Amino acid sequence: MAENPSVARFLVSGGQPLKLTMALPLAELIHLALVKLSNGSFVFTGCDSSHIPLKGHKHAYILCESNQSQGKGSQGDITHVTIFSSSGFNSHNQDVLQNLKHIYSANIPDIQLSLMRLGHSRDFGGTDLDSGQCPLLAKSRTWISRMPFIPVRHPKVTRAGVPKLDGRGLQIDSPEHELRRLLRLDGFPEPSAVESVPCTSLGGHNAYWSSFQTLREKDNEQENAVRRVGYGFRIQFSEPVQGPMALGYAAHLGMGSFVAAADEDKIAGAAIGETLPLADFKRKGDIQICLLEAKIRFLTQAHIPFWTGNSFRAGLGNNLRDRACAAYINIQKKPSMTMVEHRNCKKNCELSQCCSYGRLFTSLTEADQDGPVRFVEYHLPLILMPPAAGSYEPEECTSVGFATIGQALDTLPYIFLALRDFGKSGLGRDRHIGGGRFNLESADSLTPQERKRVYHDGNLQSVISTFSYFDLLRQAEKFNGTLALKFITPTQLGDENGYSCRPSFRMLLMHLLLRANALSSSHGTGYLYNSKDCRNILENAKKIEQVSAFVEEVHSRRLANMHNEFEWQPPCFLGEIIYRGSFSKDMMALLRLGEIIHVGRGATIGNGMFNPHFALTF
């Protein structure tokens, strides 16, 4: 008896090409069409006759491809769709696949599907794109991400925020740990090496994982849907393994799919060599940083309060949303609400993850944690430096700043516009009666090498410079002596023993490592330091002694419930702490990075700002 085919490969055509970054919504529409055409066949639904999900992964995978060959795929558009099922397609399902010809919806252009052939993985697999082979179905030792891998679990930490590690030294349920677990569950052998990659190549250009659509339609309808963060990996096995390989969230719709990397330069393109040497990339991730300092001139008297970070963030964010918002969400249940009240980006807007405001201010919600110490929060790609507290007379000037991480750089023109608009409404305690109004006069781009004027009198004047963490690391030098850290905005740090206003150097460095790794994994090319590196750095940090601490404790309250009852928050501190010892190159680079990204709770809105000062050398 002949074996049922397990692969159906389609050629994609249509009047308007669809990018591979939009593969998820297309695969979802194909899935719905197959379910309808097959009258609910389990191969396409993944459920039995009682609508109970099947165990294992025998139902169909719908895998989109973008193969640059024979004049197609030059713009990163979807060229093929491959449908695979390990259980095979019976005669009924084969008829269904042959009748799959046309896909369309309000959000997807008309797509024509032409069935090329039914067969098995061995009939299609290979890396020769010019001959029509499918790298998803090849047999290879090395596999590289083609679509973002989205973990289905969250990294585990202790109540103090310290990562929980497995026997290999990986953080439990971190992206790499989750990848290895899912490979094992799918029957693949243990990888000999796993390395992070930041992007894939589409049409000769880098496509970072954050540019891919990662929310399904049903997720968009959920009020509390959060952005799903994608990752990429290169996996090395000791022996060749047979594809397809798709893992993680929405794997049956192509997310987390890998291609054989026999010809990696064609698949990965410039994903590696453009910004980092290959040896460094294999060792660590990196983040790209843009740091700007803006000069504002007050037009009316201003009184800037001590806790100004939240109001500065809210004012800038609201003006950015007014500039960037392309959707007005009308909630029929509450027609009397104002436009601002209607426009809830997290809950209502399908564009929240692609507009400038959504990317900078609503990317993810803060994760709830148990226990008395809750200092780990989601790290947005925009870090604010509000003006210093105090009173300002008309015509007095001060500075504000902001840093963007990763691809948030392309939002800077909107930020300048929002800051200029913000000046018209005012900042500070008396803004409701006309106080705190200001003009944005200029802005400078700062790098370790230079300060460059990039904005003046309403115009962007120059290309904005960026730098990376590796730039800071290359310039850092070991230091033996006394180091004074001056904390200039309220700082809140804690560990497993609670909060401290006189933190040890190890506690400070632990927070810096957590924040730096969170930013680099979310908005860069992977963790700056792996678990082993973190342990070594923190172990050496124990040897750094605290000489003195001239600090002032700062207490604040917040509304605890709907009955207007307040509760005191854990203490923050200001002032100077002096440490002495041998500071490694990595420690010095992390301190330089900490000046930019800040440390502790509320670092995104300007809390935890500090400056280092060096003293005696011994």
C-alpha cells in the first residue's frame, strides 16, 4: 500500500506581494480555510471529534517561505507555503489541498496559491533555492531561525530577582532553556551548541525579530493581550537532523521555524558581521544606544517637583500619542467618554505594537511578582532624564535627556515633536495655570567620542550617532582604587534580604546586570552576559568594600485602594556612596552603561540616575 504524502508545497502569487514579516496572519487564514474545506478534519483542526486537542504534533504545520531565487523574493515577500503533517494526508485531505487556491481578508491582500506537488520531506528538502528546494525540509547539522521563536514560558527568578539556574547554568525557562526543552519534547537530539542571532535577511536587508507580526487574531481581541517577544537562534547538532523544525508559540502557523544553514550567508545575510565581529557575537549579545541631551528654555515660571519622572513621562507620552495615533477607538458601551479616555492603547488598539507610542510606552506590562521585594520591571526601549527639581524663572534654561535602545532610534523625530508640543502645555506643579511652559531650543547627540548638535530651531540637522555596549567595553579599563557614586535621583534597590539605602557594591551590580540583560535580550541581540559570566562578576563584586555612605532616605506614599487610603512605599535614597577595591573591565563598562540606563525601580522614568567619580589608585 502506498504511503500517504506528508507535504504539500504551494507557489504564492498575487497582485500585491506580502512580506514574510506578515506570515502569521496569512498562515492563520490558510488554517481557517483548510478547516472549512475539510469539514473539520483533525489533520487541520488539531482536535478530535469531541473538540479535544490531540496529543503530540501530528496535525498540519503551515510554513511560509521567502526564497530569493529565479527573480522572486527580492523584496522579502512570501514566495511559497509548505504544509506538512507527520500523520500524512489521506485522499480526502489531498482533495482539500488541491482545492486550496485563493486566500483573502480585509487585512491581507488577495493571495493565489498554486499546488506544485504532493510528496514527502525527502522530495523537497535541500538548500539549493535556484532549483526550487525547500530549506525548511532539508537534512542538516546546523539550523538557523527564519521566523522568530516565541517562548511559551517566562524566565524564573527568585523573590529577590536573582535568576534560577539549571545544571547547565542556564536560567530556567529563559529563551534558550525553553528552546532546548521543546526540541527534546519534539524528539530532536540534544544540541551541541545554541547561539543567539538578532535577525534574518529578507531581500538583502536585516529583518529583526521585533518587525514580525507575533500576535494572532484571537490575541488582538483579548483586552489584556501583551506583546509576544521573539528570539532567534543558530542550533548545531552532532549529526544531521531532518526538518521541518518549528517550535514555541504558534509553531503550527510557522512561528519559530528554522531552515537548514548549509549556505548560511544566503539565509542569514548580514545578521552577524555588520555591527559585531563573529567571535564577539558568539560570545555575547549587544545593544545599540542613542543618547541625546536637549536644552529647554522656560517661558513662564516653573516649579519642578522632586518626583517629576512620572509626570514627565505622562506629558511626553500623551503628546507623542497625539502625534502618532492613527486610530480612534470608540467604545459603544460608554459613548459619553472623551477621546483620550476612549483611546486605551493597551486594551483596544490593534496598532499598539507598531506605532511610536506603543513601542515606547506600552510594549509590555510589568510582571507581577510575589514577596515583599518587587524591583524587577519590564524595561522599555526609551529611558528618560527629566529636568532637575527646583524653581525656574522665565528665560532660564535647563536640560532634559532621553536614550533609546535598539530599533527605537527611528522614533526620535516623533519624540522631538512630542517634546516641542509638551512645552506648550507646560511641566511642573503650576502647569494648570500656565506655569512651566518652555521652548525646545536644541538637542545634542552624545557618544563616547563626541557631542554633536542634531536638532536646532525646529529642524533635525544631522545624522544621529549611536554606539553599542561593546564600544563602552572596549574603552573600559581596570581600576584599582576608590570609586564614589553620586545618586542624583531617588534610587530604590533591594535583594533577598529586603531594601537597602546603603547597598553593597554586589547589590548594585546585580541590579545593573539584570537591567542590562533585560534590555539587550528584548531590544538587542541577546544577553550581554550569560549566567556563568554573571556569577563570576558578582563573586568578584563581593570583594569590593563600602568605605562610606552619605545618603538621605526618601519616603513616598501611593494610593492603596478605592477608599483613598495610602500606603508607604519602600525607601529610596539620594547621596554619595564610596566603594574601594579592584574593579574589573566589565564592572567599569557596566557602570558606564548604568549612567545611561539608570538602576533600580523606576529607572525608565529617570529614577536611579548616578554619576561615578574616581579617586585614589593603590
